[in-house]
Amino acid sequence: MLNFIVRRLIYLVPVLLAVSLLTFLIASLLPGDLAYVILGDQATPEKVAALRHDMGLDQPMWWRYLSWVGQVLQGDLGRSFRTGQTVLQAVAERIPVSIELMLLAEIIGLVIGVPLAIACAARAGSAFDRFMTGGAFAMLSVPSFLSAILLIYLFAVELRWLPATGYVPLTEDPIANLRFFVLPALTLALAEWPGIMRVLRSDMIATLQEDYISLAKAKGLKPSRILFVHALKPSSLTLVTITGINIGRLIGGALIVESIFALPGIGRLLVGAIYTRDLIILQGVVLLVASGFVIMNFIVDMLYAVLDPRIRHGHA
Amino acid sequence: MNGALLSIQDVAVELPTPRGNLRAVDHVDLTLEAGRTLGVVGESGCGKTMLSRAILQLLPKKAKLTGRVMFDGRDLARLDPESLRELRGRDLAVVFQDPMTSLNPVLTIGTQLMETIQEHLELDAPAAKRRSIDLLTAVGIPAPEQRLAQYPHQCSGGMRQRIAIAIAMSCEPKLLIADEPTTALDVTIQAQILDLLAREQRRRHMAMILITHDLGVVAGRTDEVAVMYAGRVVERAPTPTLFKRMHMPYTEALLAAIPKLETAPHTPLPAISGRPPDPTRPLPGCAFAPRCRYAAGRCHQAKPDLSAAETAGHFYACFHPIQMAEDVGA
């Protein structure tokens, strides 16, 4: 098992290097000179040249990349030239919002998706199964911004149960905090559960055809035990993958949903950095988010091993 | 039914296929008394596995079962799911063909053994564990205590089949169905597994149905043999009678197809030519007629019924039986 972890950790190194290179290239290849962005259009060429020199922009690209990676490895991701905040400060300030949103959305998505998937797989082909599969497909085609607007209209405008926009830190008032999170988390979950349900349902249907399920029936086990113990665990590998990918994706913030509900998360930070051409923040945040994604996938690999002993023992 | 543990009466199984209904089992009658063993022999696709699934009520959802499967005085085909569940695993157990796929890969051997025991017997976890260790010892697994914590992929095929047998025997079933229990195993392991089954069957006084395509497997290990072809029982006899004086050309052909040590090298094996008939297109006559070297006109027009032979308990379905009294005398 330790061997397995170490092997996977070694795989992470080239992936993270590639991520850093791509991030750097995206930020560097954007049109427009960073010095002009900072100084404004009216800046004199001398001032621009001086700033370019200070920032190292007159160096060749490979040199800039290496020195950036060197700084990053020392924990210095740079500092916004607009707010003066370091990348790490900006991210630390906003990441609790994105993580809370992501966790709530995933929990709601799983709570809706997993039981429905099991119920559908147990009665594959029934009217209930066909209705739910069709419903999931329909939900999959509803974009978040539309469901966000519909949810705001229903719960905030018509029923007045929940606030439409805003944010209170969890530490200040947990109840109010949760009230602000319900609608955005639900919006994301509405887009997540159909995927969760569809993959788990089809994996589960395949598992239920296995010989060992026939044997479990022949052993006279209760149907609930067959479904939850014998079928769910071997069917959940794909589920873990897509949950992991979803979480990884949402670490970077749900750009649209955070913007609609005015949640100060990573997504809003990124959108703001793009609008203000705050390249240092952009580059640093993208790198952190991409690393988070890669690490999330590493955790998913580890979970595979927990779920399937054959992977743990290097058989599969 | 006159004291029989299992009595299969007029059982037929039909499976819908895109090419029409497939009659996998065609009006089969069989009985088995407590503690006795029955061999069911036939080629692949002759309906023997479907017959075992019909007894276990594990047929595919779309399959249609008619007839009665009386087990211990109750018709399994009409039993409510809860009573059936209580019966399965406790009184009625099964060993499947392929131990590589019949054990759950993500659960430990201990879990898979103990869950059956705890489902049917009122035992707490430590007692169930002790019983599991005893069972593994009985089926010849070394270091049973360590095995409990292991997963199926950590065991060899023969080992897994021993574990599957231990699971099947865990609640002292009255009937054990072994569906080609050695087909997926190495030849060297096959005899060990068959001997283990025979030994445990006698020791626990279980009734057993041994399903196989190999007549050699049932010889000496069963009390009675039923030969199946195209979904029907075509010959049934006490095992010694069958081997001494078989009447069905199909049984003869099956026996001839077993390789023998004394034949000279490179002698072609007298395999049965042709293939079993398409079960979605039943023939009007005897299903074996197209492949039978004794077949004559009548064989292609009418189906022979299962009729009694001169020895008690021997039945055959053939218009031109071989080894009849007059042939032997001649």
C-alpha cells in the first residue's frame, strides 16, 4: 500500500510541472504588455521600459518561467499590483467560501443522485427507472445560470424563504451563512446529481448481472444487503471518479454561480482578475486551482484502492 | 411427494430471444430423495444450467417457468420472496461453475462466509467466525484464520472453489446443487474438488445434484444420472445401470467422447458430429436424430417419449435403443 502511494506521488511531479508551464504560458501569451496594463496607456516609454526591467519582463521567456517556478517553490506566488495583496492571502481569504459551496453542492448532489441510482438499478427498465433516467437527462441539459434564476425567482422572490444574494462568514453566524449558501449549492447540485445518478445506475446494473450477485441471492441474503454491500461498493469506482472531478472543478470556484449569488469565492476572484488584467493573481490562482485538481485526482486514486482490494494489491 | 426431497414436475423454461422463444428446458420430471446424489449430464446448451437455475429460482427476469419445483413439500416456483430467501442458503445451496466470478471481489472471505451463517443461524459474530474457521478447515484450506481476512483474488482457483463449497455448506443444506463445479479448474484440482464434494455430501447427508458435461465425473460419484439433450431428459438410470447398459445413442456418444488413456496416440477422438439443434426452432422428431447414427425414418417425424426399460428406475427416450436384452443376447 505504501509502495502504491509513493508510486502515485511520483507521478504527480511531471503533471504538476506541466500544469505550471501551461499556466505560465497562458498568462504570458495574453495579448497586451503587463507594464502598460499597470501604468496605463498614457505612460511614457521610459517608465514602461523601467518597469519591464524591474519585473523581469525584458528577460527571455524560459528565464522568466524558471524564476517564477523558483519563487513558487519557495512559497512566493507573487503579489497583486492592484491591491497589493499576495496571491496566497487573496486565495486564503476566499477559499473557505468556495470549499463550503463545493462541499454542500456535492453532498446535496450525492444525496439526490445515489439513492435514485440504486432505486433505478434495482428496477431497471421499469416505468420509474425510465421516468428518472429521462428526468436526469433533462436536468443535465439545464444550464446553471437558468436554474439559478429559476431558484431565485421561486425561493427568494415568490416565497421569500431565502436570500437571493450575499454572504456572511460561517464563524459570524452559521445559520445565516447556511441560508446564503442553500440556493447556490442547490443550483450546482441540480447540475451534479444527474451525472452521479447516470453513472452509478449503469455501473450498478452491470454489477447486478455478476455471478457473485447470483450467489448472494442464492445465499438468501436480504435484498438491501445485496444492493448496498454486494453491489454498491464494486459499482462505485466511476462514481468516485466523477465526484472527485466535480470537487476538483469546484475548488476553482463555480464562476457563474458565485457571480450570480455574489459569493466572494475563488470563482469571483478569478473573474475579477481577468477583468482587471491582474495577471499575477490570475496566474497564481490558476496554478493553485490546477494543483488542487491534480491532488484531488490523487485522492481519488487512493479511494480506488480503498474500494477495490485488487488495486491495493497491484492485481488490476 | 412420496417422501422425495426434491421433485421437479413437468418443468419447462422459455426464454424470449430476438429469434423467437427459446425452450431451454422442455418438460422435465426428476425426483431426488434426501441424502442421494443425482448427476445431470449433457453438452453445453442442453439446458442443464437452466434447469439448476429453475430449481434455485435464479432464472433471468424474462424467462418463463412452468411446472412445479417441489422442495421439502413446497413449490419453489410459487413461494413468496421472503420464504424463498429464508430457504436459500439454509436448506438449498449452490456452487457455481466459475469460482473466479462467483465470489465478490471487494469483500473478504470472512465476510462472505459469515454473512450467510449469520443470516440463517442464530449465531453471534465470534461463533460465526469459529464456524467459518471450522468450515474452511473441513474443505482443506490451510491457515483458515488468516484466510478470513483475505480477498478472493489472493487465493488460487481451486482454493476459491473450496471456499465457495464452504459457503454452500455453511448452514448444512438439505440439497446442494453443484453446477459444473470443476469445469473452470485445472485438471489436477478437479478430482480433489469432486472428492471433497462427495466426502462432504456423505458426511453431512446432503442431497446433491452434480451438473457436468463429463460422464466420467458422475461415474462412481452419483446414485443416479439424468442425461439431458436439447432441454429434455433423454435417459435416466441408477448410475451403475447406466454405465452397464445405456439405451440412448446420445449417452453412448457422450461416453465415447471422453478421451481414454489406453487409446493409441493420434487416434481421432470420436466426438459427436454436428451441433445440438437450434432451440428456437424445435424439430418435429427426436432432437438427436440429425446427429444419430442409428436414426431411421420415424426418428425424424415423432418425438420418442421417456419409457421404462427392463431395469427398475431406468428410462430412455429412443425408438432405436441400443444394448437391449435381445442385442446383448445375440
